[in-house]
Amino acid sequence: RLLNEALANDGSQSAGLEDSWEKHGLKICPEVCAACQFQKLRTALRKYGVERLRMELLRDRFLDEASGKLTTGLQPFNLYARLGSGVTKQPTLEASQAKLGEFQDRFLLCCNRAEADEMWESEDPAWLGKASLSKRHLVLTLKDLHWEWFNIVTFGLVSGLAVGLAKAQEMRAAARLVASQLEDWPAAEQVGLYVVCSPHTKVKSMHLHVLDTRHLGPSFLKLRHNFLHLNMVIETFQQELAEMDPLPSRISL
């Protein structure tokens, strides 16, 4: 109750931001699949308030206030946070973690359910949006559960833009390294690296879709308006950094 009161009285209402981040973000950006849309969403979040979003995660029990990390319990069930923390394991991929090389301490390779992989070509409405996105589809998640990294939209808005950019670049390097070692996977230019921005995903933990773009399935085509390529994310972060004034303000004497 106290959190709800704090959210209601933090000053956002006077700015016309009485909605939750989910409602507000969807209203501002109905789709996010291009760099310009991602930049618009980031601007909207800055105005909405990063702290307000943090409080919403806390209210919904996705965040432990004492540690500042995402929760890994059963209620709420946050799959990739559980995988990243080691609470939930995927034995079929344990041997593949070595392919992450120097990135093993920071990232974890994950997979979809076997039946989702099997149905990647299905146009059955029951599977659209649930089946794997391509014939070859892996997921990369973070082991660092600090709440800033719960979604790409908040990267660099707590620790600083340079740190957020470095994290995104590391994700790209790790994903490319894995794909380069996998049998039957294409060259780097045909490996798609996609994220879904909050609030367009209900998942409250970071996950990067690693796809063989030669064989994209109906589920990808159905949801493509909300898949943002990681290259566009990195370009946006670089632009944000470039637009920052590198010189201190002059003091008039």
C-alpha cells in the first residue's frame, strides 16, 4: 500500500504521467523496431522517471530492495533471472556454455522448450508468438541481476551511458562468438540479435534472441514490429554519448 501511495504522489501526475510505465510506454511507442523509436522510448522513460519504474518493479515483487537485484522466486516467476542466477538450469546447454569463452562469467546461453523449437514453422494460431522465432533460435541472458539490466531500455540510465554501451557491446560480442562455433549456423551478418523493449514484453529479465535469419518463422513475422536489432541499440547509445557535452559549463566571472 505504501509503495502504491508513493507511486501516486511522486509528482508524475502533475506532468500528465499518471499511467504505469506499461501503459505510458505503449501509448508513446506502440512499436519499437527502429533506432528512432528506441530513442523516443528512452526519452519517454527519462521523463516518466527511472526511479518510478524501479518502484513499480519493487511493488510487483520483481525487485529485492535490499540487494537491488531481480527476484528469483516462484511468485513472480522471472525465468531468465532464475536461469542467470543458477536457480533454474537447462542441462541440455551445460556443455555449450564453454562456447562463451571469456564471457562465461557474465552471460548464460539459454534455449526454448523443445516443443517450441519443433513448431518454429507453424502458422497455427495456437503457436504464433509462442513457437521459436527461427529454425535455429538461442537466447543469451545476463548473470548480473542488478535491476538496471532487467531490460535494454534502462541500460546506462543508472550506471551511466558508457557502462550501458559497454554492456550492450559485450552482449553482441558474446552472441557472435557462440554463433561462430555452432554447427550449421550462418556467418555473422546472417545472425540476428534482437531484443524486445519494456513495456512490449512481460518478461522482467534481460534476454537477447540469437537467430538464424535465413530461416525466420511465422512467430517472428507476427511480432517483428517489436524486435529491435542490437546494432540499433548500440548506435543509439553511441549517439546519446556523442550528444553529451564533454566540457564543463563555463563560469562567468
